[in-house]
Amino acid sequence: SQELEQSPQSLIVQEGKNLTINCTSSKTLYGLYWYKQKYGEGLIFLMMLQKGGEEKSHEKITAKLDEKKQQSSLHITASQPSHAGIYLCGADPNSGNTPLVFGKGTRLSVIA
Amino acid sequence: GAVVSQHPSWVICKSGTSVKIECRSLDFQATTMFWYRQFPKQSLMLMATSNEGSKATYEQGVEKDKFLINHASLTLSTLTVTSAHPEDSSFYICSASGQNYGYTFGSGTRLTVV
């Protein structure tokens, strides 16, 4: 079965600093999803990557999928307190109606 | 965009009672719905997958008689926690998937069993 490993598990950064979260898959990814979650709330969709080498950006968040489609990184530029939360990567192991497999998440805190 | 409504957002119930959680896709047909459970500071654990009109497929270790899942229409799936006990207290979240729609998550339900 597919497994996702996220690193780091937790991260504390000063406001304004850049940061990167990594997600490594045990198998080739069909699709890789990034979500943000506030504790006790639902998941907010950030980005979805499918093609090897693909890179997408939204506001100050950029996500990349490597050429081999086994690793993805999420980069936040000039972090703000609003970026704080839990970031989860989810793998689509197939395509179609199979459940996403999630990493354990990275807890981000941004301090002023 | 695709929206999934989940309610209640939180519920407190007495031990031994049953609780029903609803998950509705508001603007698309969800051919498949997934139910997850999340414990504090942990990731989402898949409980079951349900396809409209079919019996749900449960993950190993999830009691199908305790966690009843119904997916009778393309827009509604329900999870009923039967004879709830304190160890069932958790955050439950659904995800809906349909043709041309990826994975859209509900806002989750926090269940506390006292």
C-alpha cells in the first residue's frame, strides 16, 4: 500500500521567513494533493499536482512535484500568522474513486 | 466550486446512544464518498468507502456494525455511530468524489461521548 512521509512533523518560523514542507511517497504518485487544516476543522484544498516536474503557485504558496513523481514540496514565502495550521499531503494512488492516502501532517506555527 | 456540507459540526451524546452524521454534496453528484476519522494531533485515517447504491467497504479494524454507512443517493451519505462509547470520541470527516470533481472534504464533525 502507498505510504506518505511528511517532514518536518512540526515547524516554528518567524513571521516573514520562508519555509518548505516535504512529502515523500513510497510509490509513484498518480496525483498529489496539498491541504491545510486548522485543528478541529475541515480540510482546505490548496493545490493538486499530477505531472512530473509540475509546479503550481497560489499567492505565497508554491508546490512542486518532482520528475519521478515520488516527492513533492510545499514552499511558503514570507510567512504570515494566517499560514499557521496543519499541512497535509494526500496521494491519489490510482485515479478515479479511490481514497486519498494522507501523510501525518506538518504543524506550522508562525510567530510574530 | 464543489461544496460538501457536513453536519452536525459538533455533537455531545451519552454513552450507549447512537449518533448520525450527514454529508451532502451540494452542487455535484458524489458517486463515491469516503469517511475518515482523526484523533488529536494525528492524520486522517480512512474508515470506509461508499459508492452510491452499494454497501460500504470498510477498512481493516473498522467495525461495520458499529459504524453504519448509508449512501442512498448521489448527494447524501450518512455515518451512524451506534451504541457510542467514550473511545468513539473523535473528529469525523467525509470526502466526496464525483465525475470531473476531485476530492472535496466536509468541515468535519467533532463527536464527544460522555
